[in-house]
Amino acid sequence: MQKLAKDHSDFNVTVRWVPGHGGIRGNEEADKAGCLWAPPAS
């Protein structure tokens, strides 16, 4: 990341930690619904 920042000083990038979705009500159902419409990963 340091090299990227050095080589591209004109970019502004912020890295943040985002908690997982475990324990979020409705997350499993949303994931299943999304998988029905998303193309398979290759």
C-alpha cells in the first residue's frame, strides 16, 4: 500500500475496517436472494 500511495500520490484512498455480517438479522436471506441473481464467479 505504501508503494501504491507513493506511485499514485494524486489518488486519495482511505482504508477502513468493516465488521462482518455475522449476527445481522436477514443477512442470510439477503445473501441467498443475491446469489439467485448474480452470475457465477469464474
